Amino acid sequence: KQEVTQIPAALSVPEGENLVLNCSFTDSAIYNLQWFRQDPGKGLTSLLLIQSSQREQTSGRLNASLDKSSGRSTLYIAASQPGDSATYLCAPPSDKLIFGTGTRLQVFP
Amino acid sequence: NAGVTQTPKFQVLKTGQSMTLQCAQDMNHEYMSWYRQDPGMGLRLIHYSVGAGITDQGEVPNGYNVSRSTTEDFPLRLLSAAPSQTSVYFCASSLGWASGVNTGELFFGEGSRLTVL
């Protein structure tokens, strides 16, 4: 069974910092890995999808890397802004599509 | 584009009542799924479907029933609501499916908040 761990569980930083969010998983036989953002009281919004043949994917200030051999993915957020405050979840696919419990990020002005 | 649409957004039930949460997608996605999200527990998969007429159980299926008569719709039925089913429910869909694994980008609805008294 796929197990997913996200570290740190919570993070509070001043605006402008570069951030690193970590996701580790136990089953490396994955097709792809997806990063999501969830705002309070809202659904999940897809941020980045990394196919298993890729090592990284970029969208604006976000960059996600994937290392299947070590069972890890990292989400980099450059020049963080208060609008980045949300919970970030990773989901490596398995037959049951298990999610991590997320990293709760707060960026203060 | 509508994407994934869930109704109702809010619902209050009494213990023992039954109800159906509706989920519809207009992206011709094969894979559809239902999750529940509880504080401290993260997202847990209830049921999923890889096409019309095909459904399977997820991590926490007890007390829930699903069917997939069309590609677009995937309703979740609570047979006899219990306070333990108080939660936020999310429906999600994806285009890709291979060898029992979702391979596509997963899209979520806005959620349905259910309270069982």
C-alpha cells in the first residue's frame, strides 16, 4: 500500500522567502505525481503534474521535482507571497490514489 | 468550462436518513472517485470508477454506495446516515487510467459539506 508523508506539516514564513515542501512515498512504481493546493473551505486545485518520465515541472514561481528512485518529490515556491497561503498536498498515484496530509503554509506580509 | 460539479454544497441530515451526493463532469473522463476529508485525517478514498458500469471500493467504503450508469455522473449514496459520516466530500475525475492506476491529471469539485445530527 502506498504511504505518503509530507514534511513539514506546517510552515509560517515572511513574504519573499523561497520555500521547499517535501513529499515522500513508499511505492516508486508510479505513473505520475501531482501537487495540489487547497484553500480553506475549498476544493483542491491542481498545481503541477509530473509524469514518471519527467524529473521536474515548472509553472510560474512553482517548480516540482520527482526522484522515483528515492521516493521523493519536492515543491519549490520562489519569492513567496501572502496569496500562496494554503495547504499543499501531493498525490503519487496508486490503485487507491493515496494523498499526503499536506503542508499548511502561511506567508505573512 | 464546468469541470466537476458537486451538489448539494451543504446538507444537514438526521441519523438514519438517506441521501445522494451528486457528481457530474463534462470532460469525458473515464476515472471518477469520491473522497472524504476530515480534520487530521487527510483525504480518504471512498469509492472509485474507471468507466460506466465499473466501480470499486476505496479505503473507507462502508456505509456508502455508488453506481456509474453514464460516463458523466457518479452519485454517492448514504444508505443510513450516521454522525461518523459528518465530513466534507469531494468528487474527482481524471482522463487517464492504466493497469489499475490513475495516470491523468486529477480534477476536483468544490466539495459537499455534510452534517449528520
